[in-house]
Amino acid sequence: MSKLGNLGARLHRGEISYDFIGHRKLWYGISILITITAILGLAVRGLNMGIDFQGGAVFTTEKTSVSVSQAEDYAKEASGHDAVVQKLGNDTLRIQIAGMDTKQSDQIKTDLAKDFKVDPETIAADLVGPSWGDQIANKAWQGLAIFMVLVVIYLAIAFEWRMAIAALVALIHDITITVGIYALVGFEVTPGTVIGLLTILGYSLYDTVVVFDSLKEQTKDITKQNRWTYSDIANRSINSTLVRSINTTVVALLPVAGLLFIGGGFLGAGTLNDISLSLFVGLAAGAYSSIFIATPLVADLKEREPAMKSLRKRVLAKRAQASVEEETTDARPVSDEPDDDAAPAVVGPRTQPASRGRGRGRPSGKRR
């Protein structure tokens, strides 16, 4: 068996463990810090919305020797706005300029043709109205809201409302971090980004539900014993599924990392960045939140119940008693020296030696 497999087996059996629940304040602090950074990035820099959301023009050239950087300079000079230029197959270029209307796009098309030294008719122009982008944005928000409501209802029925709240907090945590990273990096937000965000929610819930299912199974009739608190069992549930969560996340991240770093970064396929970044950040954040946020939050909520408070008191009292008894046992002196004051043990009646009676002439047989 591999070392990782052996570690997973030992974690599942409870032979080794890490106290995730005991350090939950540390994880809460890290998450709050990351979330605040994401919100500040979103507030200061904002999102780089694509033309699908705010409208604009897309120009596609024929085969040209003009580089991407030169095309960006030409487009900025012609429109006064920053442009997103992507190199397509057969050395054609795709130029996106946001916030353009029909009159402006016609003039920009003419100026680009002069810079590229081609006929304006060879440059294809497509306009995207802002109203269509608003419809996409509204549909995305509606889909996200419906998804959240359905998740909360399902988890409340399948598990309990505390787990539903914890899962909802973890989902909001993942979305906030992902959107904040988009703002800090400056990647363009496209419909592919929305698809990526909705996809990561499913992955985040998968890890969370796996831990919740183990926790639900192990906490049956928990109040009928005095050995474990709810937090103890929650911590054991995390440890027993830890390696499984890591393996699932790593396997999911590898192809996404290939899209982001090799396809989008090394090969320059910028169209892959919008969906791959959301998937990469969201998958990592989802794995983190299912272990360090969702389950510890459930333990916090459950420990507030009167039954769980009573159970904790009994468990702690029993452990304190066991500790005192152990200390008392260890404190007793152990000595091999005989005790002089102790009375000698007597086993059976005392008898006179036989030789002593015969020395006085007493017959050993019966009297006649």
C-alpha cells in the first residue's frame, strides 16, 4: 500500500488525527482575511466585464502579419478604450472593444483598416448591445439564487437545517473568493465565467456532503454514550474523509490547471482563461471550505443545543474522573520490602512436632 493510502487508512480507523475543530478559530480568521481581501479587490478594481455584459464591438481580421501588441495599440488609438486582442487560427485577429455603438464601430473599422493596410470590407464587425448583456447577467443571478434555495431545502431535508446553513455559508465563501480573485487578476468576465462559477458550486457541495454524511452516520444515538462530544465526532468525520477529499480535488485540479497555465498562459489561448480561472480558484476554495469552514460551523451550532451541552458536561466530567483515578494509581508507592508491623499470615491450625511428643514416652497408638 502507498504511503498516502496507508495514511488514509489510519485516519479512517482513528489511529491518527488532526484537531480541525479545536483550531476552528484559526481557520475562521484565515477565511475572514481572504474574504476581506477579495471584497477590497472587488471594491477598488471592480470586475472587467466582457462585451457580452456591457456591450461593444468585435472585429475579426483576415490573415495578417500584425502582432497582438501592435493591434492593441491600433485599437486603443482608434477607439480611446482598452481592447482585448486574441490571435486565432490562420494568423487572424479578434479585437474586442467594450462600450461601442454602431456609429463608433464604423469609424473604428475604417481606422483599423488604414492601420492594417487592408480593405475595410475584409474586417468583420459584430455589435453586442448592452441590453442583451443585462439579460445574461440577470439570468445568471436568477440561476444562482434558485440554486442556493434548492441546496438549502435539500440539505435541510436530507440532513438538518444547521448543516444547510453551514453549506450555504461555505458556498458564499467560495463565490466571494473566486469573484475577488477575478477582480484582482483583471481577467475578463464572460458567460464562460458564469458557467465556471455554477460548476464549482457543485464540486464544493460534493466534498461538504461527503463529510456531512459521515457525520450524520456517526452521531446516531450520540446522547446515549458518555465518551465522545459532538465536536469529537465531527473532527473524526473530517479526518476519516480527508484523504478522499484531497484526492478528489487534486484529480479535478490537474486538467483545469492545464487549461489555465498551459492553454491560457503558455500557448496564449486567452479564451480559456475566463472559465479555467473560475474553476481552478473555485475548486481549491471549495475543498478548503468543506473541511475548514462547513463542518466546524456545524459543530459550533450543534454544541449550542441543550442536549449537546449536557453531553459535553458528562463527557468532560468522566474524563476528569478518569484522569484523577489515573493520577492516584500512579502516585501509589510500590515496594518489595516486607512490612515489619504486619502480622504473619497463618494458614491452617498450628501443630506440635511429632518428635517432641515421643520424647516424653507418650504412645503413638490408641489407649487401652
